[in-house]
Amino acid sequence: MQPKPPDYWFPAKHYGWGWGPPITWQGWVFMLVWLAVFFAGVGYFIAHRSLMHVPFAALMVIVLLLTCYWKGEPPRWRWGK
């Protein structure tokens, strides 16, 4: 019996460092929720003339990166297949 391959939500990019678009439904759900929260939060803070949109956006990017590290292929520099 072969071991089950890792269940990645985000594949590694073919060129460069990082991740590509989601490849599972869980990854797509995460991305859509993340985008909705990101734009709603930034829009809310900007509409209320608050500078809190800057740390909010930074926190949201950190959440995205941590999720990609956790549920994505291990990152490394790639030159193509």
C-alpha cells in the first residue's frame, strides 16, 4: 500500500518562489473568504477615515502567507519543470 501523497491546497509556482492559485476546493474557499474579509476590512477602515487599514492589510497578508506555508507545497526557487 502506497502512502497517500500530501494534500496541498496551493501548488508551488513553476518559475520563481512562492505559490500559484489554489488546486483544491478548500483552497478556493479560503481564497474567496480571505479576499472578502480583506476588501471589506480595508474598505471599512478607509470609509471611517482610519489609518488602521495599513496594519489590517499587513495582518491579512501574514495570514495568507502562513496559510500558504501550512497548506502549500514547500517553497523553493524554481526554474521551471
